[in-house]
Amino acid sequence: MLSDNAAQYWKANLRLLAICLVIWFIVSYGCGILLVEPLNTIKLGGYKLGFWFAQQGSIYVFILLIFFYAVSMGALDRKYGFDEE
């Protein structure tokens, strides 16, 4: 039973990690490099949005993803019984 529970926990962990990495890739590579020209038509605080994503936005999204991952892993730990009580 424990190994089945651990396998489900690991699968959920990998799914969460993949989602976070895809979001990070889309924001940093997609918005910062591939979509920079269309995003540059929008201004944010006087700067072009594509430039902002390349310089600052991807860092902010990365920090938010760290907090999201930590909270989500806490929930997964509690769900599968691997939390520290």
C-alpha cells in the first residue's frame, strides 16, 4: 500500500513540476524572446512590455512559481500522508 501511495505522490509531484516548468518556459522564452515584437506595442510603466518581460517579468513569474510550488507541495504532502506533523 505504501509503495502505491508513494508512486501516486511521485506522479503528482512530477505533474506539478512539469506545469511549473512549462509556465516558466512560456513566460521567459515565449514572452521574452519569441513574442517580444507584438508585446512591445503595449507599454507598462513607460517601458515596452516585451522588454519588461525579458528583464523583469520572467523573474517575477519565477518567484511566484516558487511560492506556488511550495504551497502545492505542502498540499500534496498532506494529501498523501508525507507531511511533517
